[in-house]
Amino acid sequence: MRVVAKIGTASITDERGVINGQAIAKLSAEVAGLRSAGHEVLIVSSGAVAAGVDAVGLNRRPSDMTTLQAVSAAGQSRLVEAYNVELAKHGLVGAQLLVDALDFVNRTQYLHLRSTMHRLLELGCVPIVNENDAIANDELRYGDNDRIAALVANGVGADVLVLLTDMDGVFTADPRTDPSASLIPRVSVDDPLLSISADSGGSGRGSGGMASKLIAARMASWSGLRSVIARASRPDVLAGAVSAELVGTTFDAHDRVLPARKLWIAFAAEVAGSIAVDEGARRAVVERSSSLLPAGVTSATGDFAHGAVIDIVDETGVTFARGIASVPGSVLQSICGRHTSDLPVGVVHEVVHRDDLVVVASS
């Protein structure tokens, strides 16, 4: 079985951001246990920024992007060093792999990334993946590793995605404030929980939260794989997740399987604008998987550029699809409702090409 295990900042650093050696040791030992049982494991690990904050002597996580990127560079080397030390105790070799959003959007980059991940596994390495915070474009970066982990799991054809956190799983309410909250052990593919918005709050040391983990679980489901949200400190949590024990909250795999590029589109961190379409265009997109043409567009909102991710809404304002714009917003506003034969010379015929479009309404 191929396993992707993602661990959050709060689970591997203390309140000051210092790397928790015992947490790294526990995770490495559990990875080694899975490897001994014949499984392949990739680690997606947060913690670089938090570790960098401590390393450079700051007393809190910075808010400006330039400083965040700088401290992540200082923290990343320390983070991987900690993994290398612990994995080596079990005869395993860690391999740092830094990624950004373009690695999943650009076809050539994606194929390179996928080949590298597969080759590392063939060589017996344990890839240690993190978003490349130090140089990531602020407009393209995800800002949390939960979605990165889901995309990695999709790319390597994983069997299970394990999202390790400082919570036991997903609860009916916030257990920190509501004593009546109970753990939800399993979420089926048709459960509305896969579509809800959760509290994005977390420890303050990371950038994710339960909301991003629910998004990642949904992405994993759309990749056709099972996912688990569980407490990182739980004994043998990885082995339990692999053997399908109820060690936290398990999300069942969906029969709808999307490639990594469409997953990125559907769950892009930044949406630059939206376009409204008439009923005929909505049916063409949903029922016939057609490209979206200017004739069916009634309005455009936002000063989005060519290549930006945009929402597509119906006549009632409900988002039913998401895609990559082939026409910038400034141009689209002037051609809404026009037929292909009436378009100015040089303007592409598709507002959103079907290869860059994902229907999300019934998900």
C-alpha cells in the first residue's frame, strides 16, 4: 500500500516554534514500521516557518510575506535535518522535496514532479514534501500543506492519505468550547460534511486548520482514495489508518476521480473573480461537458487576468463550476453575450476551455 502522511506544525513544534524531537521520532518510527510491513510512505510536513521563527530569534510568527519566506528558508533545513536524523536510526533515507502550485498546474512540471516522486520511492527513500514557501508566488501558493498533501497523494496514486493533527478527528462541534461535541468516525461520499465550511482556526503556529483538512479530505475523495484525520500523538496512528481501523475520522473514496490539474482548479486557494451564465450555458457545461463560450456569459466580476481561476455561477448566483479563464476580465466584460462570429479579431472563442473546467455543484 502507498501512504501519504501529512503532519501539521502544531504537532511537531512546541509553543515557541521549536521542533519537537520526540514528535519527529514517533512519526519516523511509525513510518519505519509501515516500511517493514511492505508499504511505501511519503511525508508531507509543515513546520518550516515555525522552526525558522525560533532559529532567527523572533518571538512570534511574522505577518509580512517577505519575512515569512525568509524564516521558512532558515527553518526548512532544520526541519529536514531532524527527519534525516530520526529516519537514519531505522536505516531509512529522507529526501527533501519542495513544491509549489505551478508543479501541479503546468503539465510538464507535474510530470517531472510525479516522475521524481516515483523514482524516490523506487530507490527506497522517504520523500519529505513541503510547499516551497521561500520562493512561492503569493498569488499561486496554497499556504497550507493539507491540499498539497492531497495533490501529492493523487500524483503518486496513493491508497490512503493520513492528515495528522492535534485533534482526534472531526467533531460535531468544537470540543474545545462545547463539551457535548462527539467524534464523527466515518464520512461517506454523499455526506454533506464533505461540503461544509469548518472553523479555520488552529494553534496559531501553522496556516491550516480543520477547514483546510476537510478540503483535503474532499480532494482525496475525488482522487478515489480514502483519507483519515487523526491525532498525531495517538499510538500507532499510521498503522491503524492503513489497516482501516477507526483511529480518527475516515473519509470514504468517491467514484468520481479527477486528475491533479483539475483538483487544483476545483480547490484553488485564490479565486480571482466570477462570471455569470445563462441557463443554456449552464446545461452545456454540466450536461455536455462543453467549453464555456461568450454567448452564454451574462456578466463578469473582478479584474482577473488570462490564466486566473474563476468561479462560474448560474442565474441565481450559485457557483456550479470553476475554471481557468482564457479571456481576461476586462475583455470579457465587453464581449458578454456575443456569438463566436461577432468576436473581435484575436479574441479566443472559449471563455473557459472544457479541459480547464470542473463542475463542483453536485460534489
